[in-house]
Amino acid sequence: MKYTKLGNTDIEVSRICVGCMSYGKASEAFHQWTLGPEETQAMVAHAIELGVNFFDTANVYSFGTSETYLGQALKHLGVARDRVVIASKVYFNNGFPSREAIRREIDGTLQRLGTDYLDLYQIHRFDYTTPIEETMEALDSLVKAGKVRAIGASAMYGYQFHNMQVAAERNGWTRFATMQNHYNLLYREDEREMIPICQQYEVSLIPYSPLAGGHLSRATWDGDSSRSATDKVSRSKYDHAKENDMEIIARVAEVAQRMGVTMTEVSLAWLLHKGVASPIVGATKVAHFDAAVRSVDLHLTDDDIAYLEAPYRPHQIVGAVKENATLK
């Protein structure tokens, strides 16, 4: 495994991150395909054996049970706290990331995870109701209190992220070190503004959906997994651009076959080539995660990159919201 630092912090993370939305109590109200406690522990144990130390969850995932299962797994495995980097999020809760909500939600997250601090705390979306200064000052207060080591943001418009960084700079508060954006071979809209802004501020990219809900890991549009059959959120992200996306998927399959590797390896290697620090991979099977880890050592040539990117056409915005949202 290879490692990198998050932003300008001293937090060292593996080049692959475990996406813990895949873990938690399954339900029709959230996700039906998530793993239970024992399966979660097995996946966490395997990731650690492979040298992966970065785990990303959120207070909203499976109504908090994702955080609970991750915390229990690390405790049962006897993993020293300083051996792992734990990230969680706030937004899809009462009060969004207001001062009151942040103070309340961080304590619930720490309790469920069974830890005294988070390495990375992220706002899950941009809040249209809370003043930027209120959110940034509240996040800074968590850093000063030792409850959080670094802060980050997730999908939003570039100008919003820029304005929040400016507010932090102006007031001497902690700036965002990471951006968890929606980024993969099928969705590249952040290359226009968000990614250049992140480069300007030396912010690390830790994108979610790096395999586009599984579309970039198989040659067919639909898969045979429970997630493929029941994940309505994934369908809303990608089905509208299926025709163009299948052109790209065909090229990923072709490159993978030529190189003798999986499509997962090619898709994640492309992201790493583009400067991503650590894509967040929500694997539910050991073999899938093994492929993700192998991507770290896969070299794509400039010609490979150009070939994979050539069919892409502009997509509608998916991730950033135009008003406060209530469900991811």
C-alpha cells in the first residue's frame, strides 16, 4: 500500500479509503444491501491486513449504525486508535451544519464510533440556511477542543467551497483540508471549477462513487448484486446519461482486457493518475476490495488516459444541491 498526506495536515492515509456506507443495518428506508456487524468486521480486518488505514462514514449512513458497526469492528479487532484514520460527516440531520447541530452531532458520532476524536469531520453538503461564518467557526471550535483533527467538505458548487475557505482565512479559522466530491470516469464536471479551486488551496480529493455505483466495474449496465437491483440513488445519478456512459464503460473494459486486470483497477488507477489522494471504495466483497487495492500499483500511460477520457460529454450536475436536501 502507498500513503499520502491529507491537504496540509500531518494525517497520513492509504491511497484507498474504505467507504462505510456499505456497512450498517439494512432497511428499506435507507439501503437494503448493507453488511451486518460480523461481515463489517471481516471487511475491516481484511482492509487493515492490506495496509488500508482510512475509513469514511457518516452520521446518516444506515441511521448511525454504520458508525456503530465500524467502531465495534475496530474495537473487537484490537486496532490501536492511532493506526487508523476515521472520517465522518454532518448535514443530513436536524439543523444541518449549524453551530448547535455540529456540537450535538459530533458527540453522537464519537459515542457511536467509541472514540474521543475524529481525524476528519466533513460537512456532507452546503447549507443554504446557516451563515458560512457560523459553520466554519463551529468546525474550528471542534479542532481547538481536540475533538477533530481536520475538517473537510463534500459535494457542492465551486464558488460555495471557495467562499467557505475565504471565510476561514479571513477569520483565522481552520480551513478545509479535503473535498469529498463526486468524481469518476462517468462524471467529470468538477474538473471545470471545483478541482482547480482545490488545487489552489492544496486540498486533497477523496471522491465518493469512484466506480459510479458499480458501473465502472463491469461491462454491462446492470449488475446481479442486491445493490444494483435496489439502489435508487445510484440510478438517479447515472441512468439519464446511460448512452454516453456505456461508450466509456466499453473503453474501460477494453483497456482492462488488454492489460489483464479488472475494470475496477483501471477505473481507480485513472482517478489516482488525475491527482486524487484516496478514492472512497464501498466494496462489500473481499475480491472487489482486493482489486481496488491493486489499482494503486497500476500504471496507465498518457495514451490510455486519453483513450478512456475521449468519449465523455458534459453531464447534468449530480451531487451539489440547489437547496437544502434531506436525503443523500
